[in-house]
Amino acid sequence: MGYYFDDSKSIYAYEGTDAKAILSSLAYRFMGQNLKHDLYYRAYTNKGIVRTTDYRYLVDFNKIFPESKDKDCVWAFTKLWSDAESSNGFDINCFGPMIMYVNGEVAYKSDIFKERYSETATRVFINLKPGWNDIRIRWEKTKAGFGAQFGTWIGKWDLYTLMPTKERDGQEGFVYTELVDDSYVPEFEIGMSEADFDKKLYPDVSFADDGKGQLTHMFGTPEGKYAMAWTKAFFDEMGGKAYKFRLKSIGACKVYVDREEVYSTEGGDAEFDVDLKFGTHDIFVKSVCGGDDWGFELTVDGIELESAAEVKGTDDVWMYIGPFEADFEFPYDRACDMHHVVGEPKTYWRLNAADTFVRPYNENTLYGRWNYPLGVTIYGLLHTALELGSEDIKQYIHDHVQLCCDTLEYALWDKEQYGGATSIHNLLTSIDSLDDCGSFASTMLEVNKYMPLDGVKAVADYVGDFIFNKMSRLPDGTFYRKDLMHSFHNQTLWADDLYMSVPFLTRYYKFTGDIKYADDAARQFFGFKKLLYMPEQQIMSHVYDFKYDTKTGVPWGRGNGWVVFSMTELLAELPEDHELRGDLIEFLNTLCEGYLKLQDEDGMWHQVITDWDSYPETSCTSMFIYAFSRGVRYGWLRDPEKYVKSVYKGWKAISKTSVDSNGNVYGVCRGSEFSFIPDYYKYELGWNLNDTHGTGIVMLAGIEVIRLSDFLA
């Protein structure tokens, strides 16, 4: 029987240890569960309760309602989706009395101590039910303050909520009442119309009713500059026909259909016909500011216009962008793919409402995202695609990584404009650790070798500058963790960070041709060895904690796997005459001797690799297979025969106990914190089904088994 499931379901039971069958099953299962999907777009206002640079919401009602008096109250409403029952951590700094209700139950209530020490966050775990969760908060004004800062307790977690009223359904954030007295209790339900509620709801994003055109309200009156508006419509006449367009314009404008000019006017009311084929067509209006007002209205007889980006949280069918200098050629491709900012200064699409903009969100669970486990997953997928000759897997990989490359410039601009990032590059825009960048950037450069990516240099240079010039280091140049948003990691050094840095530095050396990056990568191993190596067992501790100035002494399986996995990545590219090459190979042999002794009778390595009572762990087993195979193939390991046997023994165990016939991966430890005691890893740090920390690594192990077999043959 397998460790994790009935082994009659394992691929081993059906296919033996056929690595290609396993690779194909893993790859297509992953792609099938994480289908390609573009970004989502939501209306967003930066008025009222907004997320800031620590990713939490901030509200100060003293500024919003300067006329407020002691004992005045405000209620705020939002909704939060959960796929399943869960418990989410919130850090709350209350400036005055505050009560948070979740699904009608009190989840948090401040007291005099929390209000007095508002600079200190209180951590609260709120229980969520599957589906939409009703969150409402009551604030009361005192002389001390009126409001709070609240939200995710984990640095850089892109947790956001959505407005719950009918009119703003899909916008990020909260709606909140006007000032009410302290006895008021709202009768509010998710999805209700604001017109049916008994109080005025904010934020108020209506423009002044002054008769001016919408472009004046949005952009002022920059004489001589232009703005673009974009919508789309489905034209349903079979065979096509001439459709009647009706235009009212304040100032000069041109109308385009599918980027071809169909009408031009200097202003006024007009009607004109446009011959259009059956189907959906893009409609653009280019308006020029000629004085103290500008704007337009455009309709098509019998046709309903639609939002070109299907923007949620608004009934506005037009998006607007500008203003631009008269000689600026509008970049349709970049502007309309919705992944880029355009112009100088840079700008993006907005809506016909005060301080209201279009904002992209990546709400796919895994597709198109950038994080370190996905870096390893995509790396495994890439080499699986190459091994299988699969064009559809290659295209999936290319599109995923290209989306990440395309959106970094936008994400940096978005963070500067709005403070708290959305789910697009929430890591790179607040970069302060190797976890944020190195793994995925390494894979990006690997993908670029086989399938060239647009904009890859800008992203690689951004990451390279952080790792080489800005990442915290000890006096000898060794990377360590300091001043992170995720404060639990501060003043520590992790074995994991060899993978978060070395493969990228290695590929960046090949990408730029500058040997200094390979030199840096090579030196890291000896800095980490100085602090983490456990010579009596020839293995590595997981973490060194500078707070206590000691290594934890717990040999976590995946932490050790990262070390030798990364060393083989470097040795494969390091020049033969590099001064540290011999020392690295010697260290590799020492570690592999230690790891070899700890493989169990079935072929697995364990969560705590010295403790076989801890569970057999799939990702570290796969990394040891990968490192041993490469060590044999490249001639780095002494006495290779014992490692060959270990590789096949390990792969048989993986195929029999860690992978089923549907391509599911079992026994991969979830993302970790650290501890000085093994019990944390053994009992608290469990494994997840199909965890991205291991899916790609299993693929890479299988690829190495294939390559080793070819090598031995």
C-alpha cells in the first residue's frame, strides 16, 4: 500500500515507472485545473476606505467627516468570498471604539487598552463560511480618534473585499454611512440597492451637476490635448448592414470602428451610417480639448453598447484614457491589451465618475501569477513540454510567463498611484526578500531560452538589481532576512534562500555574460555552510536565527533539498576553471553522502530527514533524485553506482506512493515557517494535495530519471 492513498490508483500500478506517462499526467492535470484566463477588471475609487502600502485598509473618519462630534458613529459594509470554511488572520489598529461583525456575529470588539495603544496591532482570526461573507464594522468617534487600520496579518497577502451594494457590486472596498448616532442599527443586506437603504452611502463619486462634458470632469481642460474613449458592441444583423450612429460632441472628435476612422467633426450634433458585418466591434472616440469644455455622447440605433473590458462594479460602458499631447500616436495594441500603462506621464483607463478608475486583478488561483512555488512548477512544466515535444504545454507556459512580464510596469505604476497592490505582482512591487523574486525570475530566464519573451530584460534587470545590490547581507556577503514585511522572518538565514537566489544568479550570469553574478552565487554556499552545516550528519539545518545567534538544528527535508538542487543548477553553468568549482563539488559530495544514508527502505526521504517517524515527503525526495542524477550525469559524484541505485529506488517510491493515475501529487509539505523543535515540522507542518512546492519538482525528478537512463544506455 502507498503512504498516501490506495496504491491501486497509482501510476506505478498501471504503467510501472514510466516517467513520461507520469510527466504527461502531472502536466495536463495541472493545466486542466488552472486554465488560461486573462485578468479581471474592476471599478476602483481611491476615496474613502482604501488599502495602503502595508496591504491593510485605512480609514480616518476625522478627515472624511471633519464636522463629526464625539459619539457620532459610522457603519461600513463589505463582502468577502471564501471557497471553503476557513480562518483568516486580521491585524487591527483601532483609533477609537470599533466593533467588527462577520455574518452577524461579533468577531472583534475594541476596549480601552486597544484604543489607548492604537500603534499596537491586535491579531484576530475571523471565521469564514463558504461563499460570500457579510462583514460590517461600526466605528465611534472619541477625542482620541475615529477609524482604524485593519486587514491581512501576513505581509504582502493581497486580501481585498468587495462593495456589497447592487450599484457597486464588484468594486473593491467598503461602502459606509453618513454620520449616525450611537443608537443606530442598520437594516442592510448584501445585494440591496443603495436607493432602498435609509442612509446615504459613501464614497460619493458623482460629479458636480454643472452641465460640463464628462472629459472636463475627468481631465480638466488641457487645451490642445486629446483623450480616447473605448467601448464595444455586438452587431447582430446576419450579413451585416448600415447602422445609424448618433453623436453629440463638445469640441472636435473622431469616431473609429475597429481602429478605422468612420467619422470626424469639429463639434455639434450629427448622425452617420456605418456598414458593419455581423459580430462584435470595438468603437473608439478621440476627443480634443479646444477650450473650456469637452466631451461627447454616442449611441447606435438598436444596439446596446458594452464595456470593452467587462469592468465589474460600474454601469458605465465607456472607458477613458488621457490626456495626451496632440502629436502622441495612440498605441492601440499596448493600451487595449489592458496590461500596460501608456503615454508620458504614464496613465491607464478610468471611468466617468469622480476619482474612479479601472483596475486589473488576477483572480486566477495559479495561472499568470508570480511566486516562488510557481517558479518551480513552471520550470518543471517547461522541461516536461520539451521532453514530450508538447506544443500546447509550451504555449501555456509562454502565455503564463509573458503575462507576468507584461504587467510589471503597470503594477509598479499601480502601487505608486493607489498604495496597496492588487493580486498582480503583489510581491515584486513590495520586494524585500529573495522569496519575492528569485525563483520565478530564474524560470522566466529559462523559458526565454526556448521561447523568447517580450520585455524579459526589464524584469530580469529589476530582479537582478534587487538581489545583487539591495538584498540584505551579512558582512561576508551572505544573504539573510532583515526588515521584512513578514516580520516573523526578520534576523534569520534560511537554507531555502539558496534556491531563491542561486539559480537566478546563475541564469542572469548567462543572460548578461557578467561572471560577477556566478561568483556571487558560488560564494553563497560557503556562507550558508558556515552557519547551517551539521558536520556530524553531513546535512544542513533549516534556519539560523540571529536573535539567539544559533542554528535551529532541525534538518527539514525540503530545506536540504533546496541546497543540493541549487548547487547542481550552478555547477551545470559554472566555468570549468572557476576558482570555487572544486570546493563546490567537494561540498556536494559531502552532502550527498549524508543524504544517501537517510533514504528509507522504500526509497523516500522524510519531512525531518533524520526522523523516519515523520512523514515521507515528496518534494525533498524529488530534489535528492534530481541532484543525484545530475551528479552522476555530469561526473561530479564519486562512486556513482550507489547514487544510480538511489535514484531509481526513489523514483519507484515516488511513482508508487506520491502520484496517482489522475496526475495528483501527494505528500508535499506546505509552505513553512521555522522552529527550534522537530515536532513543528513533524506534526504541525502537514502536506497538501497538489501543492505547487512539489508538483514541478516531481516533474524535474522524472525528467532526470529519463536523462539518466539515456546517459547510462
